[in-house]
Amino acid sequence: MSQGADTAGAEGSVTAHRDGAVLVLTLDRPSRRNSLTQLMIKTLVDALTDAAADDSLRAVHIRGAGDHFCAGADWLAANDPAGQRPRSGNLVRRIPHAADRVIELVASIQLPVVCSVRGWAVGFGCNLSLVADFTVAADDAVFWEPFVDRGFSPDSGASWLLPRLVGLARARRMLLLGEKVRAADAADWGLIHQSVSGSDLDHAAEELVSRLACGPTAAIGLAKQALDFGQHATLSQSLTQELYNLELSCRTGDFKEGLEAFRQRRAPKFDGR
């Protein structure tokens, strides 16, 4: 992936740059609270697809430019009453390869994904932060699923993610009543990883990303895969999957380094191989 790849222009962009072994993806449309155009979503899909096959990467960091993380997909632009109305079935045909694909990629990529959130995380933006492995948010950030307030039903994995993270009762409050959740409550609920002061957000997120990027990348990816697999598997199936993953991780150089560091009573120095 080339450094600085973007979809520059008045309609906003998603910029991708390397910070060592970390891929940093920035949603860059601050004038619209980083609401996503179709082109921006396509860039996310392409960047995450490329990252999944890049052995030099060890973590992904997703953030928003300016004062907000992401106000969701730009439904106003996609449904401009003055524009040409899409033909019937447009959403069913398009979304699985666009917004839904982003959610699936973040969930399945065998790299740890961290979101840092300030301001609003709304709709797709909220779900993107929920599907990440870790989300660190400024204490004044707000997570909101406004679908029913806009007259349509949830998408981008909201009905799957929320019950698993916070239970059905709280999921109903967010999806059926459209309740907004402040970052401190989101952290207490287990909706996100951590809530910090706004001035500490960048440092806290970068420290977490750095820690993950210095870890045993293959083992982290396989552990992530096992957690996802276990969401729809029996205990017996999960135990079997864990064994296959263990067999793979025990063949890595990082496994050997971990054992050697244990013997020498020192911190391991993993190289992600």
C-alpha cells in the first residue's frame, strides 16, 4: 500500500499512512463530522483488504480528523431528493460490499485494531468503534445509534454487536429508544475499552497501539480469530479451534522468543514472526 493514499477532494478522504509497523487510517471530512461518502467507504475496504495481506504490519489505528470520530454514512448525500433515485434493491446490492464489508474486515483481520474516538461516534461510526478490538474514547465522546430516530432500522452490525457487548436490555435502549451513551458509561458497560480525558486521548491510544504492535502478532491474530469463532460455536468446537491455533502459534519465532525470555526472566522482544 502506498503511503499517503487518499480520496482527496471536497467530498472528504480516508488517508492511510504507515507509522512503523502500524497502519493509521484517518477519516478526514471534519466539516461533516467525518460522515462517510461511498468513496470513503470504498477506500476503507481497500485499505483493510491490503492490510490483511501485509506481513510487515502489526496493528491498525483508526481515528477521525478534527473534533469528531465519525457521524456515520452520509445518508443525506445518498438520498438527495433533487438527485436521481436509486433503483429498487440498491441497499441490498451495495451495502454488503461497502459498509458491512468494513465491519467484517475489522472483525476478521488478524491484526489488532484500535479506534480512538472523540466527539460523536454515530451509526456506522458507532459500530466501527464497537467492532474494533479496542476503542479508547475521550470522556466527552458520545456513542449513538440514531436509526429509529431517522425512521429506518439498524445496519452495519448494530443488532449483532450490541447484545454481545452490553446485553439485550441496553441494546434495546440504544437501538429502539435511540439513547445516547457517554464515554464513561460506555466504558462501565463494557461497550468500549477505556474512557480518558480529552487531553490524554492521543497518548492513551498511541500507547495501546504501540503495545499491541510490539506483541506476538501471529498469536494475537489467532487469539482474535478464536474469540470471533467462539461467538457462534459450542465449547467443544471452540476447544478444537484453539488447538489448531495453538499448533500454528507454537511454530512461530515469537513463541521461541517468549520461552527464552521466560527462562532468562526478562521481557520478550517479539518481532511479529
